[in-house]
Amino acid sequence: MKLIFTSFEPAAIDLKNVALPTRLPERNLIPMKSLLACTIAALALVPASWAGELPSAPSSVIRSNNAAIQVLAPASTAKHAEIKAPETKIVDNKFLSLAVISTGSTFADSYTTLFARQNWLAGKKGVCNVEVQSAYLYGTHPTVGRAYAVASVKSIGSIAASYYLRKHHSKLWSLPLVANSIMSLQGTTQNMITCN
């Protein structure tokens, strides 16, 4: 099949027969303009109508006779009791149990991370002998002191964050402890599978 290209010349378009959109007559826009003005006025005035009257200043009230004011009942001297919400203890059994779980899982993660160092010192091949996932925290061949220092900082940080959130009545106070526990248990599981 052979394609032949020929030059294409568009035909002249007669603009006299083309129907162009016409503008709406001005008389049809007058009701729309009035409706728009009424709507804007209503939106501006309705909030003002909800407002109450301004209080009169004490200096604007002129009293001609002070005897017109009579005290019918003596003023009450009883103090009103303040209603307070019941105070909950910040550190309760739920907080302590989550803190123990979080700390235990963090130290378990650090302990199993030391398997990489033990494998490296023993010269084992084919198992993990270098820390890969958290090398920025533990180093490639984690030492005992560094591993437990990291666990201590992670535990204290999550407990302090939870304590702060609970003290300021946040509903998400347990999130730091739960997140630390989940991440540490994931690390512990991975270390047990690959390094042991």
C-alpha cells in the first residue's frame, strides 16, 4: 500500500452564515442583579441581628436619687463550690503495664541485635554478622554498652512522651509506648529469625 500526501487547502469559511452567541439583553439581567444584591445584604445583616445590645457604660447612667435603690435581700456570703472533673492518676496500672511491655521489648531487641556481633566475632558465614537495619543507632558491629544505651534512651523517651501526653489529657497518650513496643518486637523477631 502506498500513501500519497497531497497538499490540503482549507476552504474559505463564510462568517456571515455562522451563528455567533448573542449577549443577553440588559432587561433580563436586572432581576438577577437585584437578587444578588438582596442576598449579599441578607448575608451581611443576619449575623448583626443575632448580636445582643451593647451594655450601657456605668458612667452613662445618671442617678438622681440614690434612695430609689433598695436592697431587698442581703448579699449571700456563701462561697460557691467549684465543680471539678475527677482527677485521674497519671501513672496507673495501665500506664505501668504498657511501660513494662515497651521497655522489655526494647531491651529484647537490643539483646538480639547483639547476635550480629557474636556471629561476627565467631567468624560465622551465612548468618547475619553485621547490623543492617539500624546501623545508624547501633553501629555495624554493635557493642554491649551501645546496644543497651540505645535501649535505655528509646525506653525513657517513649515513657516520657506518654507521661507528657497523659498529663495534658491527650487521648493518644499510649501511642509512644505502643509504637515503641511494635517496632522493638518487629526487630526482635527479625533478629531471632535471621541471626540465631
